[in-house]
Amino acid sequence: MPEGAIYEYLYEKKIIGVPQVYKRGIVVQEMFGYRLEFIILQHWGYNVKEYMESRCHASNADDFSSTLSGIVRQTFSCLVQTKCHEVLHRDISAGTVANFIRKTYIAFLS
């Protein structure tokens, strides 16, 4: 299934943590056995690795712990909801989870 279709499906199901699709389409239908697509998503912030590195200060240990706990909780909530709609994420990493104004988003890019 195309990535844009996955995002639209999950967004329509009101899965928390899935960015909205503004536009998607096919650029080239057939190129050496592959299809070239594009997708324009809602801005979903900075990946968790960058976000946490910017907040990782010894003087801010309680805030850091609270922020990390919130990100983990929101990430698992989103993954459980998507699994209930038969969508399995293949690559959870610091690069596919993002944080924007204390809200966590999951990238389903392959």
C-alpha cells in the first residue's frame, strides 16, 4: 500500500500521533520496476534524537524524564491504535518518531 494511503487511512481513523496528509500522488508510474511517489505531510517536528539532545541537561533532569516518559507513552499509544487497524510499523527508531510542541508523531515511511 502506498505510504500516503496508509497515512490517510490512519488519519481518517483518528489515530492520535499520525500527521495529516495535505497532498500525495504518483510522479512516475513505472521506473525500473518501482513507482515514484510524493507525499506532503503536516509538519511533525523534530526527530526524537535531536529533540532529546537539545533538552538533555543535568539541571533539567526532572523535565527530561517527564518529556521522555510522555514521548514513550504517546508512541506506544499510537502503535497500539494502528495495530488495532491492522497497520504494523516496520521501523521504530529515533528517526521515525518526532516531537512537536509536546505532541509525538510517528512516521510510517519505508
